[in-house]
Amino acid sequence: MTINCKGQLIDLSSPKVMGILNITPDSFYDGNYYKTEKEILKQVEKMLNEGATFVDVGASSSRPNSKHISEDEELKRIIPIVELLLKHYPEILLSIDTFRSKIADHCINSGACIINDISAGQLDHNMMPTIASLNVPYIMMHMRGTPQDMQLQIDYNNLVKDILFYFSERIAEARKLGIKDLIVDPGFGFSKTLEQNYELLNRLELLKMTELPILAGLSRKSMIYKTLEITAQKSLNGTTALNTIALQKGVKILRVHDVKEAVECIKLTNQLF
């Protein structure tokens, strides 16, 4: 199970870590943390040194009820950061967290190598054709609606069955366009109640039916801190617990704020197989 990033085959038979770099003022955990070039470079260096295979850069918050920003504003935020990171770390494998095809096109042409789309092409119908033309790996997440209204769309006939049907449609569309490297993300916290998030985690191994690598983004999310009645800032231990479960269910990429602890999870769970 491999994906091709700028000619480099990344073997996902052993799970990998994707470090999160949010350059937004309003992300739920690290919004406004990294405002200067020095702070950004320090954080990315830390993630790479701790074992991140990928770094996922986002310039538009997708937390529930987040403020919608314009395409121009997202582009203005993200391109200088992509260029900065590639200047200092030419070998870095950058993933771009965006649902807009224009942002994807500019970032890939600036040197990024993966697109991470919360909408799986549903918020911009030019996204999948753009991915096909760019010939890069594409992460497709499950979400209903938009970040502004997704938590109103939580009625399912059968949660996991409905998610599998969603992915079957999205995968078929991607394959029809010739997209080769696909990754599925079940979208913890997106269009799901707290209870539905745990139902999904409990049955996560069923997503292996897609025959694609699974990415899990559980890091410091409300399903952890609301259950434990703490804050996102105090949710590292809970994140580690759920990441361990996700790995045992077959997840191949952990998308996290805390790279060192995720790498340790992988090393330990690898001893079980």
C-alpha cells in the first residue's frame, strides 16, 4: 500500500504521522499559535524531528461554525507559508488542507504534494478534475454540508453503512477521472454527534472495505475533551488512547497536533502485529 509523493513512493504498510500546522486565527486548538515565520519554522522543525512523514497546512478553519473566508484570503495566507517551508525544508512532504481547487492548484505548483479535502470534492466541483490533472494523492473526508451547518446534518439510517456508500460514490467519481492515489478520512467531528463519533471509531475497521488507506483525525477533538470534561489543551492523553484504538482498527495515517506521541503509538502497536 503506497502513495506517490513527488516521485517518492511512501509505504503505508507501516502507519505514518501527519503533523498539523494551522495558520488560522480561529482553529479549535492551535488557532493563532503560529503567527510569525520563526514560530512556524520552529514548529515544523519540531514535527519533522519527531518523525512526521507529512505536514498538513491549513489556512481556513473547518471547526464547527467557523468563519467562512474568501478564496483570495485563503490563498494570501497559505502560499507564502508553502514557499517558506519548501525554502527551508526542500524535501518536506506538504499536504494542503483545502476544499478549493484554485488553492490546490497554486499550492501543488508551488511544491506541495498532497491535497486534503474535507468535502471530497462536493464544495468545489472543479476539485477532482484539478486533482486528476495534477496527478497527486487526494485525501477525501466524509462530511455533510459545510463547516457552518454540518452539525445540523446528523441524521443517518445506518452511520457506517451511509459513510461507506458516500465513499463508494466519491471513489467511483475519482477513479473515473483517473485519480490514482486515494486516502479516506471518516471525518471524526464532522456532521456527527459525540455518540456517533464513538460508534464510528468502534466500527472503523469496516472502512477497510474501500481497499484504500484510512486516515484518522482524532487529535484533541471535542469527542475527547467533552467526554472527559476537560479542555482541548488537556486532551493529549485522550488523543493517544483513541489513536491507539484507531491503529488497531487499521488506520494508516494519524493526523495529529502532537507528533512525538503519535509516533510512539505506532511503534508500540506495531509490536502487536
